[in-house]
Amino acid sequence: MCVALDPLLGVSLRDVVFDGAGDLDQTGLTQPAVFAVEVALFRLAESFGVKPSVFVGHSVGEIAAAHVTGVLSLADAAKLVAARGRLMQALPAGGVMVSVQATEAEVLPLLAGRDDQVGVGAVNGPTSVVLSGAEAAVEEIAEHFRELGRKTKRLSVSHAFHSPLMAPMLDEFRAVVAGLSFTASDIPVASTVTGELTTASVWADPDYWVEHVRAGVRFADAVLASGVSMFVEIGPDAILTALTGQILEEATAIPLVRKDRDAELTFTTALGNLWARGITVDFTTLLAGGRRIDLPTYAFQHERYWLEAARRTAGDVASVGQTATNHPLLGAAVALADEDRLLFTGRIGLDTHPWLADHAVGGTVIVPGVALVDLVLRAGEETQSRLLEELTLQAPLVLPTTGAVQVQVSVAAPDPSGRRAVTVHSRGDAHLDGQGWITHATGVLADGQPPQFQLTEWPPVGAEVVSVDELYDGLAAV
């Protein structure tokens, strides 16, 4: 990496990082250094067999991810990050970034009329937003939250990154990026520009990297969209590890490096933590041939206590002309050739979705109605019909104690008003029970955005509390 970066920087990056040969606090060197550290850590983890299923990159981290996923060669990634840091460094001073304990919804109204001065530099958590822009405007908004008793922290940065103040560098940066070569890739990534789960091909667009400079980092949205609960932080410290835990309480985040801690011990401890949580790690690099230890003085008691993770048996659906949905209950989607219709299919059973066993009535496992809503909403996303106007539940979706059920969500062609009829069906796995298709829900999808709700006050104003303590007992008596 230093071979690729040093000619562009005019200095030895290794000497800057390890020997203090340059001002590492200046973004012209900071960004290439962070990029180099992240790529090196990824390659090191990769050499131990650690293979991520989804990539999420925070700011410069997204450039490192674009390289290791194959979208950018090392030479082109080095050109991108070096130009980015150089052009940002050349911008006038005076920009600041301040972390504020607030939600994005609380911050946005205060930005009105200041679009050219300040913006949301990052959404790092449910109540962690970074303001970025001109000092006076940022401090005025930050003071508003201080008066409310909220915490604020000024970040140690040379410029207001991911803000309107980046505008003067964008044209020159666009010219640099336009001269790079990109390779499309179907590796899953969660974009911090859009906050959505997509593929690495999103990084093969030069305009993406121009927007990436100015737009806020939607890290919280990307973490939620990733669909995973095990994260490995690849960077010079463990800042994102703590943030990930705030975004997803059930998530496990493991950093490969921690500031002011022994690097080798921290890294090998991280590998051990990954292995203990079921992630495949090849330790032969550390212990070639293994290590002999004394056997215990008692007989082996061969009884396992580890929880076995459910295994999905679905193969590559693209090989049979379908499209993967990246949904836990729907495995594939297929567009029908005769008209503008789509069909989503899945297989649901206690062997692949054991958590559904908790939703039982009288000993019978029933898929929750909200899961059917989620299936329909996922189908709506694929057809750009994100508004669920109506959904009528006609029959419960019952799971057998063994085997599974096949599920289909059918989305009809749009009517003249743009609305689409949607249905949810199921039948016994492989028809072994001789049962035909059962209709569980019918509804209507429409083009539009679903209403936004603020859950900071619960229950909402005007809501009527209805007790459900005796609901299941009453149903059982029917």
C-alpha cells in the first residue's frame, strides 16, 4: 500500500505513521493513513480465514471496502483517497464538526435556511448526530441542545467533512474519480450514503464518490440495513464498536485494534472471540501443526453445550433464473414474463427459523401477523409500491412440528391508479400432506412512502390502551 500511496503523497506514509515524519492530524495524510491501516487489517484477518458476508464502511472506510471487494484496484483506490485528502486539505479553514446527543428528526428543523452553511455530517446512532459546517452555524445549533441538557463534543478535525463546505472541491474531485477504472461486484454492502442494503456495484459509479464527500454518513441506517448481528470493526480504534452496540442492542461488535493496547494481543483476542461465537478462523498460521497439551486426568465427557446456529439450505437462486431477496423469510423473487407481476417464494419451518417456536397458541406454532405484513412490505419495496394501504388476514399461518411450509407472496400488475393487489399463500412442504394452497392474507400496495411515526412518546397521544392479558385464553376457548 505504501508503494501505491507514497508517490502520490510525496512522503513515506510508513514514516509518518510510525516515526512522526509528518503531521498525521492533517487530513491530507490522515485519510491515506486510515485507508492503509484498514486495508492491512482486513488482509490480515482474511489470512486467518475470516470472511465477511456484508461490508459497511464509515467515510474513508467505504473506500477501503471498495478496494477489498474488488471494485477498485489498489492503485486507483490510492489515487481516490490521496486526491480526496489533498483537496479537502486545500479548502479554507473555519469548518467544524460537533457531535450532539439528539435524534436526526430533532436536528433537521434547525438546519432550515442554512443549507449552504451546515448539514448533518453523520448519523451514528439513534441519539448520536454529528453537525458539520461553518463554525458559527454549528455552534449556534449545538448551543440549543446544550441548553436542553444534551451532551455535545467538538471533534478534532481540520475541516467540516461531509458538509456543504466541501462544495468547492467537488468539481476537481469529480475529474479525478472520472479517470479511475471501476469493476462491478455483487458482494452485499450497506451504503452509508443511502443507508440501504445493496451490492458493491454501487461503488462503481464516480458520482457516488462525489456525493460521498458532501453527504452525511448514514452509519446507523447502514448497520440496521445490513441484516447481520455480528460485526468486526476494522480500523485504528474501537469507536464504531460502541456505536454499533447502541444501534443494535443484540449485536456483537468486535474490534481488531484498540487505542493504547497491545496490537498483537488485541488482534489475537479478537480472533478468539470470533471463533467462540461460531465464526470460522484458521489458526494454523499461528500454530502450525497445532500444539501438544497434557490430557485431562479424567475421562472425556462427550456432551456438547454449544447452541447450534440454524443452517439455511438454499443454494444460488440466480442459477435457476430467480433473484435473491436478502430477507429472512423470503428466499427468492421471480418476475413473470406475461405481465408486470412478481412472485416471491420462501420456506418457513422450525428447523430454519427456530425463534418462531416462541409464538405458540395452545401448543400450535403460528407465524405472527406482523410477519405477514413484513413479507408484503418487502414485496412492495421490489415493485416500488412501499405503501401498504390494506391487508386482510384470512387464515393463520400454522407451522408443523417437523418439516416446513412453502410460502408465496404474489404481487399483481398495477391497476390504472397504480395500486397492486397482493396475496400471501402457503402449502405443506413438498405436498406431503396432500394439502393445497391456503390464502392467509390479501391486500393492496400503492406507490408512495409510508407515514413516519415518532416513538419518543409512548403510548402516542390519543391512543387507547387495550389489555391483551387474556387474549390468547379467550381465543383458545372459542
